[in-house]
Amino acid sequence: MSETIQLKAIRELRNYSQQYTAKMIGVSQSYYSKLENGQAKLTADLVQRVLKVFEINTLHPLFLGNDNFLEGLIDQTNELQKMKEILNSLVKRVEQLERIVEHFNINPKKHK
């Protein structure tokens, strides 16, 4: 079963109309219909909103085969890794500067 059919099935199991679901996730009813019919793709942001509205977790089979969702998670993970590397680099630079200051016994308060 494709994720679009599952999206519709879960909505129907919840007894939600397309109109209600669309309103709750912040899209038009016609756009939501396209999501269910596979004419529009679920983005990571939309997936998060759908998860909240349907009160389901990310391990639900609806999302396991959704490439856009997985790509979004991978992109976010990559961005977090880049941020971590930048922070680590900054920490190393601060440590280097602290050693330099310590080596020269520079007291920043004296230079003000």
C-alpha cells in the first residue's frame, strides 16, 4: 500500500474530513486532496504537522516508505552534523586563544 493510500486510510480511520485535516495542517483542501492522491509530495514539515494531527509517531508504516520524509530527516541530520563540526572548531580556536593569552600572561583588563 502506498503512503498516499495510507494517508487517506488513516484520515478515514480517524473520521476526519479532508477539509478538517487540511485546516489542521495548514493547507487548502484541494492541496490536501493532491497529497492523498499522490499529485503533491509530503515535505518533512508537512509530515510533522500530519503526525501531530493524526497523533501518530514516526515509526508508523505511513512514513517508513516516504522518501521525502526520510530525505528531510537526512538533510536535518547533515545540517546538525555541520553545526557540530563548526562548534567543535570554534571551541578548539577558543582553547588556542586561551593558551596564547596564558602563555603571554596577558590580562585583558589591563588593556582597557
